[in-house]
Amino acid sequence: MVDANIISGTVWLLCGLAILYLGYVIAIRGRADLHANYDESVDPAYVSRWAGGTALFMGVLVVAYAIREMIYGFHPFALGGLLVSLLVLSYLTKLFARGVGYRGEYDG
């Protein structure tokens, strides 16, 4: 039988890879319009850099958690820390997509 931690870790790994891919498309390929809260009055390069970079960081956190769970097993504090981190970072990406911190003359 396959250990439940391996199955759960694999699911988290797939989710992390999906987040990494979307972060890559937004950050590297410059597709800021893919973000749900993207305000078109904000420079897409700014949104791509900050919202996409934050999404990439979120993906790395999820992949790291998945590997940790596969190796060491489930721990509620680790999962809680991941979820709180993802909530905070998700809120940050929404702020960046709306243009918080954008000064109107972003050079990249």
C-alpha cells in the first residue's frame, strides 16, 4: 500500500507545479492580464514583476511543503503555516494587480 503522506504530498506537489506555471506565465511571459484583479490602468510590467513574482514564491512554498510532507509526514503546524502564508501572499498579489505601490513611471 502507498502511504497516505505520499499521496497527499503528490497532490500538493501537483498544485504547487500548477501555481508555479501560472506564476511563470504572469512573471516571465508578461501576461499580467491573467490575474483576476488586474487593473488595466496599471503598467503590465509592474504587475507581471510583482504579482507574478509573488505567485512564483507561492508555488515554491507549496512544492517545498509537498516534499517536506513526503519525507517527514503530515504535521498540522506545517500545514497551518503554509495556509496562512498562502492567504497573505494571495492578498499581496491582489494588491499588486490593482496597482498598489505603482507610481506611474515604472521602468522595470
